[in-house]
Amino acid sequence: MQLGINLGYWGAGMDADNLAVAQEADRLGYAVCWAAEAYGSDAATVLTWVAAQTERIDVGSAIFQIPARQPAMTAMTAATLDSLSGGRFRLGLGVSGPQVSEGWYGVKFDKPLARTREYVEIVRKAMTRERLSYEGQHWTLPLPGGPGKPIKLTVHPQREHIPLYIAAIGPKNLEQTGEIADGALLIFPSADHLEETTIKYLRAGREKAGKTLDGFDVCPTVPLAVGDDKDVAALADTFRPYTALYVGGMGSPKQNFYNQLAQRMGYEKEAAEIQGKYLSGDKQGAAAAVPHELIDKTTLLGSVDRIADRMKAYAEAGVTTLSLAPAGFTLDERLASLRAGTEALERAGLA
């Protein structure tokens, strides 16, 4: 199992620290550095900045939002980033959610699976540098009856095949991801529940494509807080607002994929309570309602030995790249967490 680092969103007040974190992860031999986008910083600019100031670590979008870009533009960006970084780019895609898709981009959030499939097909075809033509339900290239003609990408990516990941949570999306992608970007992974909530669906998708999970990258992001084992409860409390935001506030009462995941993990009553409080404006109450067990199962908390044991469990559950989101109030604390991650991986015998 490899380690990655997830910088999250740029512009949250830790930008200079984030670059230092990426550079330290590069020095320590982390495999990949991911950056996200929602409706603030865009991931492509951040990844270009990081790639220019690192040497070996891959840079990946977690995610480029599908409603934000036409697929041919995504192919252009991926090819350019791969070329500029010397073959270190990984393309992560996702449909975002209905609020961002419709409220920020003005793109109807409908038929997300079909849109994702077509999008991936166009991106892959464009990056082969064939002349691009496509007939689908959501995209037709060139537009019929007009002056457009099939064009081919002029930029040469460093690699023939740029790894393509999809952010997936729900069963149908996970199955399709296994079928059409090279990896899955996951959130709130519990090693205890990974088989029934995630792996079995990815495996089914791989089987549809006549493949196995060999070579497929299962890549969850896991928050990390290092400390004494007797302080695990306090360490978990630092992630209460984060968990409450996703389980309670990311989406509407009918469309919150993270809430549905918590329910599939056995927290039906708790997920409903967190969401009810969060959407009514009681964010503190929502955070207080998050069960300690849910946080502990979906994060890495405590001593290096405890974290090593949890890393073993993730590897045994099928994780191939574990992307860490190190907590810390200072840069030194975040860098120390990165080093602890490397040490834990070695103690687990996974390095």
C-alpha cells in the first residue's frame, strides 16, 4: 500500500503551509498529492503550482468537477499537466453535487452516471490524439449541421495512458467506476465496512469489463491526527465539524451521498439526527451528534503503533493508496504527522 497526501481546497488560510506539506511528502516518498475544487480554488492551477515545486510525487485532481468543464477541455488540461510535470499527473473526476452543479455552474444535475460515462469516453478518446468525434445522449462532437469538424489534440502527454479516477460513493457509481476507470477516490472509508459498502461494487464493475481488481487503485482520503492513545477521544473531537459537514450538510435531505454512506455503515438513526440538526442551522448540535465510533472508524488517530494497526486493516480491506489529510494547528504539526504516517506504514510492514 502506498501513501498519498490530500491538500483539500486552496485558499483556506494555509496556502504556504500546503506547499511545504506537498514538498515534505515528496521528500518522504509519498506517491501522490491530491488537490480539490468546489466553488473556490480550482484544482488545475494548484496542481500546476505544486508540480513546479516538487520533483517525484504525482499530482492529482480530487476532483475536477464534470459540470465545470467540457470533456475536451479536461483532456487538454490533463495532457498539459502531464507534459509539464514530466508524466506525474493523475486525472480524478466527479459530478460534484446538485447544489454546486446547478447553483454554481448552471448545469442540471440529472443522469450523473450516463453523463460520467460519456465524459470519460470523450476524455479518453481525445487523449489518444485521434480526431475527435462522438455521438451520445449528452454530447455530440462535432455539432451536426454546422462548421465544426473533427479535431485532434495537439499537445503530447508524457505518457500514453494517464491514470483516470472517479470519485464514487453510491453502489451504482462504484460499479461503473470499477468498469470504466483506473481507480476510485473514496471518502469516509471504514476498513470494517469497506467490503460491503465499496469493494464488492468495484469488483462487480471490473468483472463487467472482463477485469479483476489487480492494478485498480482504491484510494480513500483519511484524516490523520497523531497523539497519545489515551487522547483518542479528544483527537476524534477535532474532526466532529468535518464529519458533521459532510454527513449533515453536503446536499439536500433527499440527496446527500455521504449521509447515505453513513446509513449503509449502520448509522441510520445517527445520520438522520446529524442531518436534521445541521440543516436546521444547529451546526454545533450536529457535530455533537456524530458518534465517536464513526469518526474513529473513518480516521487515523492516536500513536504511531495504533495508526500502523489501522493501516494494516485498510490494506487487508483492499486499499492500495491511502491518502492522508494531516491535522495540525501549525505547519510543524502537519509535517510531523506526515513523518508519522511514513513511520506507521513501515511499522505495518507495508512500505
